[in-house]
Amino acid sequence: MAIALGYPSRQTLDDMKPTSSRRFRFVVFVFGIAFFAVLAGAVYQSKRTAADLAEFPPPGRMFSVNGVNFHLNCMGSGSPTLILEAGLGENSLSWHPVQSRLAQNMRVCSYDRPGLGWSDLIDTPIQPEHVAKNLRALLNKADIPSPYVLVGHSRGGIYVRAFYHQFPEETQGIVLVDSANEQGPMHQYHHAAWDYQKQAVLMAAAEPLARVGLVRLMGIANADRQPSPLPAEVVMAKTAVQNRTDTARAVVNEITVMRRGLDPSTPPPGSLGALPLLTLTAGNPIDLKLVEREAERLGKNIEAEKALAQIKQAEQNDLARLSSNSRHIIVRDSGHFIMHDQVDEFISAVIEFVKPLALKQ
């Protein structure tokens, strides 16, 4: 008669073996799936970007400046030439509602900064002074002679002022379109650091997602996420270039430089002397009654939003005082993109500003 001594059987021993090998196989399987998904996404993004650029070629011309291809789109004729500098992360198409109409009266050029629109990416963050030097080199390469009237929207306002401070003899006037401030984002606004930190984190996350096609698939960079004044074909072209793999990196670079404005040691905007200056300020963001209603509708802190509106008003007033030869217009019923919201008023104000400058030629 067999006596059970209490030792486990071979089957029991097999059942008791560590499960680490099964876990390892599972991890390898998961990583394999993830690897092939990333690879497929990268191939998809690359092919779609190539197809988009083939379907929507640059409306202007490409010029090589120090090994970097820049897109420049010029219309019209005459002197001085109006140079359009777009805002943060924007490209030359943001000027579509106004460029061709302004070109009926003068020569008007828009262009794309590195990594935006159709221009090549420069991988490292670029200081405003470098942006201005790139623009001047591009204009020289394209044989667009000075003098220039520089039009800067939002962040572009900082770039055009940097151009003037380096090349004052080539600058005949400046138009600031709801311009940013060198000391922004808003030294006096206690939520500024947090707001821009969130923005930087989101953009940093968007960059790797763009490389595997997820930004494109989710429609994050689409130009039609809200009603647009742009024609359908322009919205499609703008969406195509904004879904380029390089765009997210370019925006991250610009935000990186912009956030340095939070440093209290950042100097204020420099004087423009007696340079002809036109400051256009969007009326809606500084209308306290409108701001209060909008904050209430969105569930935001009403007092914080009103404080921000007052800071924006003060910053715009400060910018308008940079020149002793200045005019300041608050454009009513307009958001940040004045050239979209109030096209006729924008065009009239710019033509009126440039006309006496043209007579001096």
C-alpha cells in the first residue's frame, strides 16, 4: 500500500512555477503591438503630409536663406512694402481676408516663420532678434527693397518691433494688431505662469502625437474647429499645413521663448521714437461688461477675467505710447483676430496709415 508522504506531484510543481515568463511574454506582446502602431502612425503621418503638400502647394514662392527654405507671398506693387507678420503658431494664410484687398493699393507680402505654413523647421527656439534677421535676409533674397511698413499681429508685434530696433533705417512705420507685449504673458496677472505652463505642456504632448498622426486623426490642428471667415479652400489649405509634423515643434519653440517674458527682469518694450505707429486693439477682450457675461457663461472666475481685461487694456495703451507719432484705435465688436472680425475697418485703417508714408517716397 502506497503511503502519501505529503510531497507535491509534478503537476502541482508545474502549476506552482513562477508566472514571470507569462508576464514577460505579455509585456513583449504589448510592446510589439505599440511599436507597430507607432510605426504605422508615423508612416501614415508622413504619407498624409506629403499628399497634403502636393494638393496644397505654397501660394507664394520659396527662397533658401542660410539653408532654410522660407515661403514668401507678395502681391501688388508700390512703395513702401507692407510686411505682414503673423501671430503665435500662425502662418501666412491668417492674412488671407485682407492681403489681396490691401494689394489693390500697395505691395503686400506675407511669409511663414520656420516650421509654420510651408517654411522649413529650425529645430531650436528662435529669439525675436533672430526672427527679424531671418525676415530681412528673406526680403533681400527676394529683392524686396526697403522701406517697409511692418504689420504685426499678436506675437508678431514683438517680432516687428525687434526688426525696427535692428534695422530702423529700413522701417517706415509699424502697425500693431492686438499685439503682445515683451513683458508678457502679463507680468501683473497672477494666473499667467500657470496658464502658459498648461499651454506649454499641451504643446509638448502634441509634438510626439503629431509624429504618429494622432493630432491629425483627432483634428486638434484643424483650422475649421470654429466658424471661420476664410473660404473653404483656404481652410483646407490651412488645416493641411497646420497638420504638418513640424508645426507642433515650431509652436513649442515659440512658446518656449514667449514664456521667458514671465521673468521679472525682462525689459519693457523699447521706444519707437517718432516712428509712425498705428495700434489696433480688439474691443471685445477689454469690454468689461462683455468679459463678465462671457466669464459667467463659461463658468470662469469673473473677477479674474475682468482683472485680465484691465491688464490687456493697460498693455495696449502702453504700446500705443511707444512712439510720439502714434494713433490708437479700439476696434469694436472684434476679437483677437481683428483682420478676420472687422475686415473693412482693418483695411481702411491700414490704407489711411500708409497713404501719407507712400507720398514721401
